Amino acid sequence: MLHFRVLTRGAFPAQKAGVVSLIRDNWDDYGFKTLFKLYYSSEDGAEELGFVKIAKTGMGDEGLRTKLPTSFTLLEQDAFSVGQDREYYEKLRELPNGLGQQVLAALRDIAYDQHAFAVAIGEPVLHISLLRSVDVRTVTDQFRRIVHGGSVLDSYRFAYKVPTEGGQLSLGFEVQPEANPPTNVHVLIGSNGVGKTTLLRGMAGSLQEPGRTDASWVSEGDGGELPFVNLVKVSFSAFDPFDHFYMADRTKEGRRVSYVGLRDGGGSGLRNDQELARDFTDSLRLCWFGPRHDRWRAAMAHLYRDPLLAESEIGRFAAASPDDFDAEYIGCAFSKLSSGHKIALLTVTKLVQMVNEKSLVLIDEPESHLHPPLLSALMRAISDLMEERNGIAIVATHSPVVLQEVPRSCVHLISRSGRRLGVHSLDVETFGESTGVLTSMVFGLEVSHTGFHALLKDAATLERGDYDRALARFRGQLGGEGRAVLRSLCYGLQG
């Protein structure tokens, strides 16, 4: 039989084999202090298994510290617990001789024990504290699947369908864990005005208020239920697509809804720099312990390829230990960053905080405010995070930099003819392709009639296809690609 010891913050775990140590943490969830770090001691020493939150019925919503005996073999029936990350359950499952299930049973874990879940579900402390960083659907789907021997990550498919003039637009999405390249980021791309942002807005609205529009989500997996555990909407555009009507924090089915962007809580005004800094600090605090801290550092490693960000005060702080969290310092350092760096940092940090398996993340035009190298780093950080958590991001963009970070199977080229929308696949593989090829493939006809192409066409026409005379008009200030385009235009006029 396992024996549990409850120890104060800063204490060392018990060294005696067969003992499980619960070391208190003073983390404050709106007045509740329910967090413990769990260790299992064997003959090889004490192994850290992760963070778990433990509470009891009757704690109310006023905020209390969980009271536990200093030692026990089984918690009383008014107690319940839940691990704070997937890795906690994976490590317990790896313990020999069914020890992990013994731990879960003794702690009355709500992913493992249906009765404990029924006891806990009506308690305010469960929703205020224990599920502050974990969605209940993650507990009942992924965590429960792991503790009962199922796969850690699950594939899933779904579609978004929109009535359009003369038919129906259907966008299909599929996520395959451990695919290479990853399939966890899908891209909607097309010209200005074709309806990418409108589609993104409709996706959010159809999930939050089913039936409000004619558009709908359709599950294409077993059981018919949509796979999403929560919804995260990201937009830093001045023309934010996620209007204030959809700023509610829950869908009708109870899925958690989160927003990352410039809008305030009511959705009608814009937040100032101080409010954005506070939002970043609060989010980083929630990512500052356990596996989330590791994921945040991994994501930031991509962003720190930008040398200015790496050399910033935030960049230096990233190497700090979990015990050195300084909210005032972090807020000040964040406020000193450029707009682009703030957007990238806040986006990544909020996603590390919020994304779980089967999270749906909608991102509108991430290229706003970001230069191409930082955009590429941001997309790689998002892609790695979505792959690791097995969530899905749907990105509306004009940028070939975004396009080259995903495979062709995850690209949806949106077109419009009058009021009829269409969706097409690209003829070339997009992952790792050059931005020039992708720009030509997506916007080819438009590119050839705009920008410097228009000047080249005028020069070729005025000189009646004489390449040398047309080239002379630019006084030696035409690049290699421009020369090739000009030669092609002149050749066409001569034919």
C-alpha cells in the first residue's frame, strides 16, 4: 500500500521507497491555495511526477487553503484532485506495477474516478482553481483516455460549411499526430476582399452561437461530436474581425472562449500599453511552472532568433529560474519592446497558457506589424506548440511567409466570383518553397499587373519590345528579377 506525506513548501521529498510526497505550493488562484508538486520515491530516489491540485467539497468561493493530514493512504470522500498537465498522467502511467493508478485512486483524481468527478463538478473551487488552466473537456477526453491506457494524442477531422450563391463552400480540416510536416496549422489565403476574414469571423460565431448564421461546423469523426475543447481567437488588426457580440467567455455548449488582441473585455474599446503589459505578465505567471514553462522556453527559442528581442530585458529574463518571477520587472521590460515584439511575445505566451489537445485557434493576419523573419519565427513557434499539444490553428493571411511553413494539404486558396466563394488546392508543394514561387502561384495575375510589373510593362510597350532601350529607362537601377521580367515582356511584344 502506498503511503503519502504532505510537506511544506521548500521541503525535500521523502527518500523512503514506496512513499509519495505532496509538497505544498503557495500559488494563489483567486484566494484558493490548492497546488502541490508530487514525487514518488523508489529505491533509485525521488522522481518528480508533476503538479496536481487538490480540494475538498464545501470550500465555497471565498478562497481557502486545502487542509490535508500530514500522512495518509487514501483521501477522504469529500476530497478530489486533478493533474495540471498531460505529462503528469503520462509519468504516472509509466510507473511499474500499476502504481500510477494507485496514486490516482488514493488522490480521488477526477479523470480516473467518475464518482470523484460527480462529487467535484458542482463545487466552485473546481472551476475557480483546479480547472483554471485546464479545460474540463481535456480532463474528460485526453486525461481520461491516458489513465485508462489509450493513446496520448488523437487524430481528428472536421469541416466548416458555408452556403454560397449556387452551392456550398466546404473547408475540410484534418490533424494527424506526429505527421511530418505537421498538420496542426491550416492556412486560408487569397486576395483582398475574397472573404478570408469573413470566414474566420463566421467560424468563431458558428461555434459560439450555433444556428445564428447558416454556416456550420461538422464533425467527420466517430460519434459526431465536434472535437474542440476550447476556442482561442487571435487578432491584432485595427479592423478586428471578432466583433464584440462574440466576446463571451463560453460557447453555448460550455467550451471556454479566449481572446488575444487589442480589444478590451467588453469588445468595444482598445487596451492601452499598460493593460497589455499586465495581460502578458498574468499569462506568463501561469506558464512559469511545470511543463508549461518548458513549452514557453521552447517557443521563445524561435522568437529569440530575432537578435533585438534576444538582447532585450525580456530575453535575458527567460533564463531565470521558476523561483525568480518578478512581475514588476517583466511588465516594465515588456513595455519597452517594439509593437511587433509585443505582439509576438503576447501571442506565444497566451497560446502556451491556453492551448490543449483539440484546441481551436483562429488567427487573423499575423503578418500585421511583423517583418518577415519575425513572422516566420512566430509561425514556427505556433506550429511546434500546436503539434506538441495536438491542437489546430486556422490562419487567415496574405503572406507567402506563412504559406511556406505548412504543407500543401493544409492550404485552402479562397477565391470569389461575384457572390460565389470557392476553395482550391495549390499545384505545388508549399512547405519550404520560396516566397517568390508561392506569391506567383497564389497572386500570379494580380502581381503581373501591379507594382513594379506595371512600370516594366509600360517601358516595354513604349520601346516597342526593344529590351536594351527599355532597360536604359531605369538607369541601371533594375534588379535581376526585374530584368528577367522585362526581357520576357519585350520578347512577347516582338512575337
